[in-house]
Amino acid sequence: MFSICLPVYNRANMLPNALGSALGQDFRDFEIVVVDDASTDDVPDVIRRYTEPRIRAYRNEVNVGLYANHNICLQYARAEWVVFLHTDDVLDRNALSIFGAYLRTNADVAVWFPAKEMHRGHVVAEPVLLSGTQGAARLCRWPAAAPTGALLRKRTIDRFDETTPAADLKAYFRILLNGGTVALIPEQTVHIGEGAHQYTHRWLRTGQFTRDVAAVFGELRGHTALEECLKSDFPSWSTSEQARFLMFLSHAGNRELISQLERRVENRDALSADRRYAHVKLYKILGTHGLSLMFRLAKMWRAVEHFVGTQTK
């Protein structure tokens, strides 16, 4: 019924925990697909230790990259329903049971993902179904952070865009804008780790998440129906949600939509006080390239501070 897919690159020390959480599922109708993206560490040796017949392991001859490796996982997966598991993350023991219960009540949903992990603290009390243009507007309000731990219908996803860092988010928008349904669920099916790749808390802290999501939002520019939904829905968002989305738009360079949405904000003082709105102010002064330069300089400064602090210790 399920294919648990583990795309792995140089995670020999983390792979056993991820595999253990996959093998330990209380729902037993699943396979595990491991695709090693030409790791240079002991990943092949770790995989050879496992004799469980439900594990099928493959190795790429050359390193193909993050989402290309996700697509190879999709090619090898035999089940219609796929759960990606990044190797620094662990699945809850009942993750597949939770998904199975939802599929029995609504099999038309293309993607199910846990709101708490995917939205970094946003909690829903019951499943929220997003569909169509209205659903895409709500996803702008709560942009998802990762495919790990989410349940995806293989034939609906088909393949990820291998050129986009936030390809999962781009895929969700494609599904919604083509009439599909994406669901947020209250249960936490996965615990995200701290590995050195993009889907981590570190990815959020450095600001790379902002730029990656902004790139996806930039591709939605000119979608008239979506922009009309956003303008209608925007006043109901919290100040924090408004500031975050305007921050994304500033990095996407969408000055026109920023102006249109700002005119619909009731509490401009609260919006201006939100630290994320500072990105919008800088964008209006410096433009997209200037804002990007400021980001790079800030990142360099943090690296210098970290180096100096390390040397001092």
C-alpha cells in the first residue's frame, strides 16, 4: 500500500535511525526504497547490513542532486502512495496507520502532510482540505517546508522540478491550480532533524528558506485568479502571516502585488513593527538585487561571528 522512500547522500551515521523508524511502523503493508546518490561515505556498507526483504536499495553511478534523486525514488516505488523520509528525520511508529485511516475516508486527496512540522508550529485541530485557487491562496498563507513525512500520490506528483530548491512547494501549487486537493492534518507523523541540508531549522534561520519559497512565488506572478483570491483573503490573515508573505513577495520582486495587498491591511502600525516587514522596506529602497546583496552580506557577517566565536573558545 505504501512505499517509504529514502533518498540518501553521505548520511551513513544517520541512516540507521531513519531506516529503523521506517521498519518499526505498526502498519505492515509497505516497502522501503533507498536510493544512494553516489555517497562517498559508508552508506553502502550500512545498507548491506540490512536483510529485511522489504528494503530495496539502489545506488546512482554519479551524484544527481536532491530532487533528481527524489524522482529516481518515485521511479522505483511500486506503491501508488509514497512517503518520503529524509535520512536525518524519523517517522512516528503510527505514521502509516494515520495515513491509512485518512485514505479510507478520502482517497481523492493528492497530498497529506502534518501541519505542525510542515508549517513550523502552525497547528490545526482537524484536517484542512485545500483545493483549487482558493486552496493555493491558503497555501501562500502557510507555505509548506518539506516533503519528508508527507504522503504523496505517485501519479499526481509524477516528478519534481529538479531545478527548484523548493520543488515540493511548487508541486503542491501545481496540484492545487490544476484542480487537485492537498490536506493538512493535525497528527505529527515525522520529526525533522538537524542535518546539513535544506530541510532543517538551520535552513529557516539562515534565510535560504525565504529565498527558495520566494522563487516559487515569483513563478506564480500574473496568475490573475490566484492574485484576486489573495487580495480577498489577505485582510483575514494575522499580522505575522501578512508580514511573512509580503517578505516573500519582496524577494520575488513583485512590487505591484505588494502595493495592492498593503492597501488592504487594517493595522499598518502592527505590520510595520513586524521584523519581517523590514525586508519589504529594504526592497522598496534597494530593489531586488540590493535586497539580495544585503542578505549575502548578513550571511557573511554571521559566518565571521561564528568563526571568531569558535577561535575564541
